[in-house]
Amino acid sequence: MRVIGMLSGTSHDAVDAALAELRCQDGEIVLRPGGLLSVPFPERLRTELADSLPPAATTLKRICRLDTRLGQFFGEVAGRAHAELARGQAELVVSHGQTCYHWVEGARAYGTLQLGGAAWIAEATGLPVVSDLRTRDITRGGQGAPLAATLDALLLPRHGRHGALNLGGIANITARDRQGGITAYDLGPAGALIDVAANWATGGAQRMDTDGLRAARGTVDRALLLRLLDEPYYRLPPPKSTGKELFHAGYLRERLRGSGPDPDDLVATVTELTACLVAAACREHALADVTVSGGGVRNPVLMERIRALSAPTRISDSTGSTVCGLPAQAKEAYLFALLGFLTVHGIPGSVPSATGAHAPALLGSITPGAGPLRLPPPVTEPPLRLRIEPVDRTGG
């Protein structure tokens, strides 16, 4: 199948759409990457979304409008991916949507809300759409996250202590133990607090610390870092999940206890916080190597601090890694293409040891496209591994 996987992450700066050619073969899934399309959010839509996220108050009217406008935007991006990447030959779209609220109290997840109506995507492309990929896992007692564990469990070598880290608005990690089992959970903030600090430092002119320039100029405030590391979430055992419902601008402001450090020092401090969280997880799971994906790999200061604090764990980004084999920026989009492929083939897409669910779940809801809904024959034996098939650059 030719599947378009789509998402907008917790940084809500762009919608990424990746084309994956997927097939089941001899107990494994083979994925052939077909390219990535990344489309920045229209400024007005991004502002409306940001103004509606926690801790801001909102209304049902605003949520309804956001669901429609996000769905229309996702539909536009899916249509472009269908035309530009798939040459009109895609068969399925899988949309994670935009997370607007993830309801967690302590160690228990009770619900999750992703906006971006799937019907708008189906109408724009004529293709069936798999969406709402997290809720079913929550109904089985899981966190609904991190779903990246599904791809990582199939892709990471089955022997040895390997890990995979994603640095988006929130950092999440997947770890393989000596017995081949999988543990995965949200570590805490990555871009979520770095973006806030960079935005403050520039009076709202910058959304992020581009190339880590402000962190490079700043000095870590050790007293503030210790206060940030005293967050109770970090002491919860996995499985666990979190989001901007906790780690937002108000959260950071409360912990500054007054005027706080100089702007660049604040950026350096929250960058160091993420590196400390990653390093602690590497030690906790005694990881030999970790492959990193997500927008955070473009921040050289963050990556340098992760490498320094996590030694002797080897840290590499997934662009050139033989462990992962997928481009760092596109990994999550390919993840959702994989999850939708599993769903339409009747294969559960969650990993209970990662999410905490009592059983694996068949994920998502399916919205028909322009024609009758025709699902492929179910796969009776769940695949044991994922193989990335290199793209033939010679035109074959």
C-alpha cells in the first residue's frame, strides 16, 4: 500500500506528511520511504491554536472552529502530498491531527483530544483516512502514548540495550532491555520550554532557539535547574505521558520565583534540563546507543549537551543511523503511516509494555473516501520486525 502519514507535533509549527510504500513479507513489514512534505502553519491559524491551548481558557465555539480549520489545513497538505509525493497513487491517509489536550492525572490517562476533522481530509483527497489513533489504547488502561514505541519495537535490534529518542515539544524515549522487552515513556519537556524561553528572550519575535544560538551564549543557572528537576512528574515510574498541559509558559514563570536569569541564561538552563532528563534515562536503562529524531536534532547545543551528559551511551541522529534508518525529521510521519497500515490490516498497533494498557489495541477510526471502503485482507500473524528498504536513486 502507498500510505500518507501526517502529523503536527506539540510545537505546532508545521504539518509533516510522508509517503510510505508498505508491504507485509515473510513475517516482517517492509517500508520504502517516498519522501516528506512539510508545510508551515498559516500564521493566523497557528496564533488561534496557540491562544486556545492550556493554560488558556477557551470556548466550545473556538474548539469547533479549530477542528474545522485544522481539518481543512490537514486536507490541503494531504492533497499536496497525494499529488506531489504519490503522483496521485496513494491509497490511504493516516492523520494524527493536532493534540490540543491530553488528560492525565498522576499516573493515569483518562482521555486525549486531537483536532483536525478527518472528513475534511477525506473530502480533499478522496482517500479513506485513519484518525483518532490514541483513544483506543486509553480505553484499555494505557496512556495513549508514546505510540513511537510501535515503530521502535519493530525497528530496534532485538538483542542489546538500544534506545530511540524523539525530541519534539515533549521528549520521549524507547528502551530495549536485555530480554528484548520494550519500555517507553515521555521524559518531559524538550522544545516546549526551550521555545517559551526563546520567545520571551526575543519579545515574541522568535518561536524557537534557532541553531541553539541563545543557549550557546547563555550560562546555566544551577539553582533554577535544580528547581526544574524537582518536578514530581520525573519521579513517576513508567509507563507515563505528559504534554503542554503541564509544561507551558505559566509553569516556567512560576518556577522563576521573581525576575529570573538573563534571557540567554534561561534558554541555556531549559536546554540543559532536557539534556539532564535524557542522560538520566540513558543511565537508568544502561543504554549502549540511542538514535535521536524530531526537531530537536536541529539544535546543535541541545545535541552536544545530550552527548556530553549521556556518555558513554552513543548518541546519533536517525539521518545517518543504521539502527533506525529513517530521516530524523520524517520519522514520526512514517510512524503514523505504519500505524494506519496496521489498522487496515487488522493488526494491533500499541505496545502494552510502553503505554501501560492491559492488552494491545487495534487503533483509530476509519473515515471512508470518495468510493466504497475496501479494506485489504487481514494479516493473521503480527509482524515481528520492520525493515527499511532503501530508495532506488537510479530510477529503477
